[in-house]
Amino acid sequence: MVKTPVWIVAATAVLAMAGASAVSTPETSGADAAERTADPVGAEEWMYLQRANPDGSIPDAAVTQAIAQSEQLGVAAAGTDQVWKPLGPGNIGGRIRDIATDPTARGVVYIATGTGGLWRTDDGGATFDTAWDDRLPQSMGAVAVDSRGVVWAGTGEPDHGGGSAYYGKGVYKSTDGGATWTNVGLSSGDTVGQIVIDPRDDDRVFVAVMGALHDTEPTRGLFMTEDGGATWTRVIAPPSASTGVIDVTVNKTNPDIMLATTWDKVRDEKSRIYGKNSFLYRSTDGGRTWVNIHQAPLPQSVDVVGQPDSATYVGRMGVDFSDSDPNRAYLISSTAGGNFNGFFTSADAGATWTPVGATSGGTLQSISGGFAWWFGRVYVDPVDPLHVFVAGVSLAESLDGGLTWTTSRTPHADQHGLEWDPFTPGRVYLGNDGGFYWSTENGAARGLWAKTPYLPVTQFYAMDVSHQDGSRVNAGAQDNGSLKSWGSDNTVTGDWFGFVGGDGMMNRIDPTDDRKYYGCSQNGGCRGFVDGAGFSMTIPGARKNWVAPLEFSADPRILFGASEYVSRINTDAGQRTWQRISPDLTEGTEPRAPGFGTVTALGTTAADPNLVYAGTDSGLMWVSRNAMAADPAQVTWERLRSPVFPGRWVTRITVDPQNPRVAWASFSGWRSGDGYPHLVMTSDGGRTWADIAGKKIPQAPVNDVIRHPSKPRWLFIATDVGVYRTTNLGRTWTKVGTNLPLVPITDIDLPAGSDTLYAATYGRSIWTTSLAD
């Protein structure tokens, strides 16, 4: 396969009462709260499938070229006055992948976020500032700080869920507290699972490299440097190209003893593939040589007739030593498919292992969520060898070495990082999909946890902006539901509030009345609201995209939604029933993969209530010219064909608001040397189409296209590498501003009558820039 690179306010702390599901308010109480849980599998599928080539690859050269082209266009745009400013939200937070404290400075903590870069606090979490260059890869895997305060950061989130396992570029090092960074190698490793530093020698550093989601080149393994990153040696070379190293730990009392775990999995265009090489390794010479010690009673990968590999193969494992008892270590194991299959302890520094409790079921299965590979971490109290934590949907705490467990209730769901403060006994830091928390009760699972009040690293899929008040924005967020910028009293204070649970997807605000708005969870779980009073309007169908499209008709009381077919609904009280108005418009789950077979984009216009375009995940384009026929069965659809259609995932269809004969369609994917367009235009109602982008824009996925409300020849597009503008329908393009972080821009909006352009990002919240000049 082709190799993938991975690049992809002071305030007072408040007690966090977010609960184990996504952020909620009284507007999402009871059954209406959508007891849908966040799902990292769907997010990974959505992000990966639309960007990968039909063979499952994401070409290295195409990504590198797109980033370089974006930088060149940024140089050209440097003379403009376009400056992006963060809008928020800051109070919601987002996924924290790893945490490291600075042993040289009280209150200094670094956090590695899923796709929001690296952040630093100097006051123990009350406030954070970015400690990362916005032009560096924003997807992070690990962070560590040595005894001198030197910071090591590994790019590329390794968990391969949540949609961010793409863009990393190796290991970086900072000697000035995160102000500046130097790449010190392993740039082809793609994702980093863990970084540990030899407590005797700060120049001896170990990096667990997992590789890309679909990487089969020999860049995975455990790497060691003994000269501060100048050179690297692969000290664990896994037995298969699909196996990487996910965790590594050092015995601080006797640093010659180390433990590491491998994880054997890869994916192609059709499915995830698991192997038998998930093992535990041990070193007794300071990490220079390693021995596979994965013996029973640790779970073994076996073939069982009638059982899938996902159930019988070992998957991700996490390990940790006790600092206060050099002979004590712990390991948690999961099946390849994501179920808990054992918690183990060692009384001889990892040489032999004993199961603690049942090896299936129970509390640790419950907190796995069925996707234990999303967690796979164990943490031991530095002063109490029997005080242990395990990461899961909830945080599990044991005071007796794993015999019994208590689970957390107040922190947000999905735990990924935990660290003890080296200066303040009993102070524990926690990172999860909702942000950064701390405890002053030694991490007591049922104790009080405080949450940092401002951390703008939310991952957004879609947003909408009020036409009456530009401060009223709603948007759908991974792990954090559908959010809105106004409270139940309709005031805008800067804080955002959840109003639909699960993972947040399409959000819409009635363009004629912003007291009517809509939010969806994954796979079309949509709800409508009128002044806060909600009603269900789940999009019907057998196959619905992770981010199922939802668009207004010319009459905003009517909305169109899509699964494998298109439906319409009248949202007036008493008429809220979906009507199917199309046949299956897709090619089914083939020829690409089981994740396909959905409509991904709808295009409508106020200029023609009967006109609706539809695009699918395999690149089909359709149009209906009588979509509002009184009899839904009489609605007809025409398949559109053009040599410029690339046969790739249709990300957005925008119809001119004044001229229904004009429309644009954008597509995902990387060019990889092929001449397919990412943006096409019709001027004759869809009968013919022309490529209006060519190679004048970066050859990256285009995620959105909009027309300026009052300038018919002005277009804006959102891509994985920035926002771009044309003032002449595509003859020339300019980058809009130069200071947006290198993170996918998933949605843009420019409300009629406004000079403010909004950009929703997948990892750095929402930004705005003024077009007034």
C-alpha cells in the first residue's frame, strides 16, 4: 500500500458536572436527550473513507504537495488584511490524548489534543494557552517532559477512531517551554502511542510508533535515541508490517527494566484486519534489547472455528509500573474487536503475570464501551502500589490492586490521559473527550473534579449562523453533541450549550426566524426546536451517513434529509412526518466498502422550491426538478453525468440563491497525480459541468463551497488545508488569511447581509474573519 503521512482568557475553574454522555441542558432531558453515545468508529470511517483512494490508500506525495501549495498561496495572501480570530466555543473542550507535568515548574502541565495541537497551563489547569505552531501537524499522540523541563511531543493520534488518525510528522522537541519546536525525526512513523524518558539520562528517550491506519511499510515499532533525538534505533521491530508499538513504560527504581506492548491491526478499503502479533515485551538492559514474554495466563491470539478474529485475537494492551513498589506492574488487555479480556498484575517487575478478577465481563467490560481499543491505558498512583486507574468510557479506580473497581460519574466520557502533580500531593489531572479536569482528592472516581473553563479544541462537522444575529451559531461536534451559542434565556454570553446528545452532526437555523433551529446526532438522529421546545425528526432509511445531510427548502418550514434516499418533512406542529421522495440513489455498499451506500450532500435554493440536487459517497450526482410535487410518489430524479465528475465522495452541493441554473459541487479525496477536480460548476441546470479549480487550489479534499450572498462571482471553499476565495468564478484563487491552524476546515458560512465569514474546524473550534474591506 501507499504510505500515509500524518499532519492531520483567564477564568475561574468550575466544577465539572458534564456526566458520562455528551454535554446536555434542560432542553435535552428525558428520552429526548438521545441516549446515543459518542462513537469513535463512525468518526474514523467518515474521515477515512472519503479521503482514501479506492484501494484504501492516502498517497504521501499528494498530502505533501497540498500542504506546500497551501503555504505558497499563504505567502501570496500575506499582503491582505484577512486575519482569522477564534470565536469559540472555549467552555466545551475536546479530546485530550495525553498529559505531562513539568517536574521543574509548579503548575506547568502540557496536554496533547486529538487534532488541536499541544497546549500549556502555568496554573494547574485554570487557564491554557497554545504551545504549538499552528503550521505544525495538529493531530497529537503523546507528550513527555524530562527532568530539565525539555518537552517531547509525538504527532499523529494512534487510536484510529474519532476521525483524526491522519496527519502527523514524527517527534518534536522544545527547550523553551513550547515557544519553539524542532523536529527530531521519525517523520515517517505517522502516529505515536507513547513517549517515555529514562529517569537517569534525559537524552535517552523511547517512542512507541504505531504507523498509519493503513500503513504496511516497516516504520512501526519502538524507537530509542541516546543522543537527544540526533539518531534513532528501532529496538523493537514487530514481526509483521501491520504491527506497531502502542505503549511503553520504565521502572523508575530500576530503569534497566522496561515493558512495551505491540498492537497488530491495519485496514484496507474494505475492512479492519487483525493479526496475531499483539504481544508484551520486556527489557532488562535499559531498552537496548527486548524479549517477547507474552505467555499464559496473558490472553493469546487463537483461531476458533465459527468465531471472528476480532473476538479471538488479542488487541490493544496497556502497561504501567508502580513507582513506589519496583516489583509491581499492571496490564490491561482487550480483544481485537474491543472487548475487555483481562486485567493482570506482576509481583516480579513484569517477568510473570497473574490475572486479577475475571478476565471478561464486569466493570472493566462495562467501561470499554465495546471499543476498548479507544482507551488501553492503566495508571498507578506513584505513592500507593495498590491504587490503580484504568481508562474507559468512565474512569475506573481500584484501591486494592484491581480486585474491586469504582467508576467515575462527573467527568466527561472517554478517558485518555491521567497524571499526578509532582508538587501537590493528591492533585491528579485527567484528560478525556470533553477536555481537561483535575482532582484534589487523589483522583477519587466519585469525588469532585474541576474542569478548565476555556480550551477551544472542539472538533466540528457542521454549523449554521443566524441571519438575524451573527452571534447565534449552532454546530455539531464530535464527542460533544450539537451545541449552540445562546442559553435557554436566548442570551449570548460566550459560553456554549448542548441541545442534542451523542456526536453532533448537521445543525441548522431557520433563515427567517432563529428561534427555530435543528440539530442532529450521528446517522441522522435529528431534532427540531422552537424556542427551546424540541421534537424528534430522525431521518428515515436503512443506511444513513455519519453526517447525514439536512437542508432547507425555499420554504424554511420544509426540510430535506437523506439516507440512501431523499425525504422531506414539514416541521409545522401536527405535520411532522417524513415523506420519501426518491428511490435508492446510491450504488449500495459496493463497489467501495460496507461504509458506503449513502447520500452525503443535498443542494437547494430559494430561487426554485422544486429543485433539489443529491450527491452520494461514491460520487453519483442526481437532480429533481419537481421535489415539492403534492404526491411524493410523483417526484422524479435524473442521474447527472459528466466527464469531470471524479467518482469521489460528494461533500457539498450549493445552488445559487438567485439563479437556479447555477450550482457547484465539491468532492473529497487527494489527487494522487490524477486529473480529477475537487470543485465543479454548472450554468445550465446540471446538464453540463466544468472544473473551476484545476490545480489552482491545493490538491486536498474540499469540504464545503458557498457563494457570497451579494456577489455572484465570489466563491469560498473550505479544505483540509485552509479556506480559499475566488472573485471570478474560479479563474484565480486566493487564500483567505494565513493564520488558520493546519487542521481540516469542515464547514464555512457567510450569512446574507453579513461581512463575517465563519469557519468550523475539526479540532480548533470555530473561527471568523471580516470581509468588510
